[in-house]
Amino acid sequence: MAALGENIYSLTDAASDQNIRQDMERSGFTNLATTIALKSLADSGFISQVKLENEDGWFYAGYKFTPEGWAWILENKSQFVLKKPVKARSAAFTNDDIPF
């Protein structure tokens, strides 16, 4: 659910299968794990598979949230990371630390 949510920009948008798989792989999951997750979410009625088209007219698989999926996300939003951690600032330069 998080990998799909991170790849959409509007409430009715869909994310490509490839983007979801790349995010899942970066998070340490295998391709099979992603396939199982997508199948489970689709069977549960939380997501639906859609056919997307690129600017060259090629079609590819994508997924979007169903109304039930959005309801589940809103009911369980505390389970998601919604804020990125603040990066520590580097120490200010001193006269001894001239960067050239």
C-alpha cells in the first residue's frame, strides 16, 4: 500500500507496476513478494489493476486504490511513515576549515 501511495500524485492517479516493484526492491522485498502483495491487495478489493499508456502509445500495467483501499489507508494512517526524518545539519565552517 505504501509503495503505491508513494507513486501517485492525485486521489484518482495510478502507479506503474515498474515503479511499485522498484520501491519494493529498494525496501528489501523480492519480486515474488511484490507479486504476492499486489495479488493479495487486488483480491481484497483494496487496489485494482489498470492499463496505462505512455506518450509513445505503449501500454503497461498500473495499479490504483479503490474506495475500500482509501478507506483502509485512512483508518490505518498511523501505521505509515508520513514524515521524513530531519537530516542533521553539518557544523558551520571555522577559520581552520576553509573548504578550498
